[in-house]
Amino acid sequence: MRIFYTLFFVLLLLGSCGKKQSADLILHNGQCYLPDSTFAEAVAVGNGKILAVGSSADILAQYEAAEVLDLQGKLVLPGLHDAHVHPIGGATETVQCQLSGLNTIAEVRQAIADYVKAHPNDEWILGRGWELHVFPPDGNPSRALLDSIAPDRPVYLRSWDGHSAWVNSKGLEMAGITAKTPDPPQGRIEKDSKGQPSGTLREEAMGLVSKLIPKDTHEQRVNLLKTAMQKMHELGITSFTDASAPLSYLKAYEELHRKGELNSRVITSLSVGLNGIVPVASLDSLRRIYTKDEWLRATCVKIFTDGVPEAHTAALLAPYDDRPNDTGILNYNPDELCRYCRQLDSAGFQIHFHALGDKAVRVSLDAVEGSNPALRHNISHLQVIDSADRARFARQQVVANFQPFWAKGDLLNINLISRILGPKRARSQYPMASIWNTGARLAAGSDWPVSTVNPFEAIQVAITRMQINVPDDHPWIPEERLTLHQIIHAYTLGGAYLMHQDNITGSIAPGKAADLIVLDQNLFKIPPADIHKTKVLLTLAGGKAVHRKGI
């Protein structure tokens, strides 16, 4: 009898050895990018997870699936992370007056006039994207131009960076802004030669008018969020950090999550305003309500340490070159910020700083000196970092959250920002390679709608430091170029680490979530100048196809 059972189990084992395991999808004959920067041919996906990674022969021998895709050598990457984005704002921009990329006053004027004519029934003329260098010398456009186009309706147009607004006389009148109106804290009302409001508002002064603009409805915000996520899926983005999410946005996320329609992994940064000290207990209440699972977590707090250099509101250690007595605007008293950040850290909140000037970067690092490294605090933008502070990112385990698309010698950087920063600081802008070389962790984001949400355009700029489609351009601060492997790491495992989900996603490995993208060209085999042309053929989020085109 013992011999019989032994023979039975041997036969059973032999039979089971020939049976394939079930998968939902097999991708084979591809180039699957692995965490060690090598490649595998195939991956099996099932129940939203990566089941196995290996050669095509091994995966096809071990697994059977409802769908088997021959990739014909195409590149497979982990789903990309946008570590700093404003999705609802990005989607909103697509239905408003679009001024991005216009380089002359005539072009700006024509775009506004066309929009006004096409929207005769709009109560407000709203838009975004005008660039400060178009209005020399100080990026201070006049209300007179807007008055000549739309004298009877309020006009409110945000600059490309979101830190200035251009308003016509009707808008100023509705807000009660006159020559006698004082600058609000952390804001500035620009004046003309006669001391009258010129039409340009900086930072907190923008709120004097923006508070009058009719708010979107909840339904509109939900639809805008869906539109934004679909656009990001088309570009291979499966995870993102919403860099500033007020309560109305949290409600939109919660509705999509409740309906099972939130198919991106999201961390929402709770907003405390430009100079707010929101009680930690209030933030904790929002965290408990709007943190659901790995798809939606309200676990981060956004702090604006300063403004932006082009508006002279970024906080600098030494004065602007063109303003000997002006070091910009620091939105917080450093001691108060340190106390507040200690409270946030003790409560287990991740802190997400906005800091562009070298003083703001230093104050932000000071505020989390000695904090809990497990919380993975991060500083975004990082336009100028003093050399004395660069090693602190690795030492304090603070993530450097760059927006790589900005790191090029375009008209804004060359004609305006570099001039007002002065030659030494201008030469040290966006020091991505220097920070990487210290051993610090890097993540990458877009800041959409401030700039393109397309990660492949940003990847190209990161490794070339050149403008896209400008063949005779030269690398801008070339010593700060990243390698392709480094910038892909920032967009995958670097972003996953920042979002506390590197154990879930961010790399192609068995057991991780099947957040995967298939590209139409292999980034490692094409000229860098062609990377921006990349199209995503397939995007999987948790094993579900959230975008598919051409495969």
C-alpha cells in the first residue's frame, strides 16, 4: 500500500509539472526595464500583480493567459510617477484662454481677443500661461491692453507659473483695488509710473480678485479630475502627488474612489495656503476622512516657503542682481515654520515644500532638521540651492523633487531669470546631477499646468538640458545633465519612494502591482532629441488597461 501511494504522488507531481499557471496577460518578446537597469523579455500579470518576470521562453512555458501580446521588442517601463502636479488645474486650463508658449505681446493680444470673441456669454474671461519675459523689463503687463480687448467684463489671467495674475480695470474695480490699497502680507500690487495699480498682482495679492471668481461645481471638479487622469494615463502616469488639494478637491477624489473610478494611485497634499498655519488637529481630521487605501491617501501637507524668482518673490540669501535691497518674500518666520513642521512631523504627516530660492531651500531644510526620515519629507522645484546645503538632502533623507522640464536655456531663463539672479546663481539653477551625486533621492514631477505634463518631454530636457525642437540650441549648464537611467529612476522608484509605495509599485518585479506601460520606441536606442516624440501604447494600473492605443 505504501508503494501504491508513493507511485500515486509521483504520478500526480509529474502531471502537475506539465500544467501551466493562469495569468490574465502575458507581455513577451519585449524589453522590460528592471530595477538594476537591465532588461527582461517577458512579464506575466494576474489579479492586478506581476506574477513573474523572465525570458519569453520561460514565461510562455509556465503561464497561459487570456491575452498574450507579442511586443516585437518594444520597451516596457513601470508606470510613471508625477511627484508634483495639479490635475484639476491642468484640466481646467484646457477649457480657458490658453497663453502658454506665446513669445510676443502681439501673439498674446491676439489669443486673448480670439477667446473673448468666441465666448461672448462668459461672465469672466479666465485663462493662464502668459510668460513674464514677454513683458520686459519686469514681467509687469498692463491693464490697458486688457481694457482695449474686454472693457466691460472682468479679466483674470494667471501667469505660466501661477504666482502672478494679470487683471483688467473691471477686475480691479470689482475688487476695490485702488492706488491706496495696501499690499497684503506675502503679496504685491504692482503700480504704474503714476502710482496706480498696473494690472499685475503677485502672490497673495492675486486673491483680492480671484476670490470673486465663481467657483466650479462639485460635478465640474469630478469631471475635470477624470479628464486629467485620462490625459496622464495616455502619457504613462499611473501615480501622482496632487501638490495642493483643498477640501473641494478631496471631495472629488473621494467620489471617484467610492464609485471605483479612481484608477491612479494618489497622494493629496493638504493645503495650508501661502502663509497659513492650519491646526494639525484639523489636518488630521481630513487625513482620517480622505485616506482610504493604496489608491487614495491624504497624508501630506503642502507648505509654500517662498514664491518664484521671475516675480522677485523667491526668497534669496543675497539680493536680486537688479534690486540691491530685495531678497524676495519668505512666507514664514523661520522659527515659526520650524515649530509648525515639528508638530506635523510628530503627527506623522509628510511635508511637501515649495521652495525655489536658496534661502527658501535652506529654511525648508532647517525646518525638518532632525525629523523622522521615515516620513520622506520632500522639497519641490529647487531652482537655486546654495552649495553649502546640497549635501543636506542625503544627510537629512529629504527627497529632492525636481521639475526637469524647466532646466533649459529658454527665453524666460536667459532673458529674465538669469539676469535678475546674477551670473553665479544663474549658473547653479536646477542642480539635479549635483544633488544625485551626493547620494540623495530624486523624484520628478511636472507642476502641470505650470508646464507640460508630458514626462517624455521632461526626460529629454533632463538628459540634454536643451530646448525641444531647437536644433541649434546648446546644453544649458551641461554639468547638471542626468543620464537616462537616472531620470527614469526619478520617475519610477524615486517617485514611488516619495509616495511611500516603493514596496507596492515603481519597478517591474514579481509581487508588485502591475503598473506598467508599453512605449512605441525604445528610449535607450534612439537619439535623445527624439525622446519627446514617444507615445504610450498601453498603460496598466493595477493590471487594468486604463489606456490602450495601437497595440
